[in-house]
Amino acid sequence: FTYAYNLRPHLYPVLEKNGFDLKTRLQDELEIEGNVIDILIHEKQNPSLLLQLRKVTRSDMNLVYNWSNDPFVRSQSFNQKPILYESHCSWFENKLKNSSSLLLLNEFKEEPSGLVRFEVEEDKTIIGIVVNKDHRGMGLASIMLKKSCRFYFKNFKQPVWAFIKDENHERCLQAGSVPVPDPVDEEGIFITELEACG
């Protein structure tokens, strides 16, 4: 938390923009050079504690479709073509039935925040992530990856690989990935391996 005298009006919007909530305003609490001022107490909760995950259900089909067809998501995908709804429904139903697919819906403060998807193969697992546009820029992607990987490694042993575009490579490294042996760099595509994350 922060404990600040009401002398820096430009500080508080910055705090609140970065997830700090004003918890208490102590009015006329302090006198400085003859002026009585308030004290503002801001608090920020650990976002990891506010993020929960669960397996997707059939009722999530339209939500995942809308996330996947978001223009920004399509621009970041290797296949940038819009997804047809009928194709999505068929794909989603197959994933629900497939024991080699694990789709985890992440919820931040009980609001759907994104999807982490694992496709399990014989010697490795491919991971993908989609973040709800309302939750971008909050630093949630790395937390989603870490918590989802923790869940994954309780059920599977194959190493997790992420195929990453060049422009996103640095962010993925910050999220806790490590280069795989003999990483592939083809047309700006990197492969990294995500660790079990404790």
C-alpha cells in the first residue's frame, strides 16, 4: 500500500491507472507549514491471487469465438484469416472431447480474462494464449501462462513449447520461457519452452 500526503495531485491518477485503489482518505490529518492536508492511502492486491482458472465448458463456446476473432488477436496469429463460426463450433466440440487438449479459461476478479490452450503431443505440448481485450495491458498474460502451466504440469509431463512471432519473443522470455535446444527461427518465428513455474 502507499501512504501519501495530499500534496502531489499528479501521483494519484498514475497509481490508480496501475491498479492501486484508494482505500482511505484521512481528512485534515496533518498540518504542514500552516496548511491542513489530507492523507491518502492506496492499496494494490497481488493480481496473481485474483486470477483463477478452470477448464472450459460448452457454455464458453461463443466467448472463445469472440476472443479468437478479435482483430488484434487475428493480427497476432500465424493464420490471420477470420474464423467461421461453424468451423469454430466444430473445433470447440472436438477439443472438449479430446483428452490431448486442455483449454483453461482464466478469470480475473471473477471476470473472464483469457484462454490458455495446450495441445498435447507424444514428445511435447504446444501452448497458445488469448487475452480478453478488456484485460490487456494489465500484465496478466505472464500470470495466466505461469498459473496455467502449473495446472498443466500436475496432469502432464511433456515439455511445453510456444511458437512465437519475432515481435512477441521478448515478452515471452519475460513470462518465464527458455529457448529449446536448436530453436527454430523461420520467417521470424521462434520456439521457446515454458518451465513448470514452481
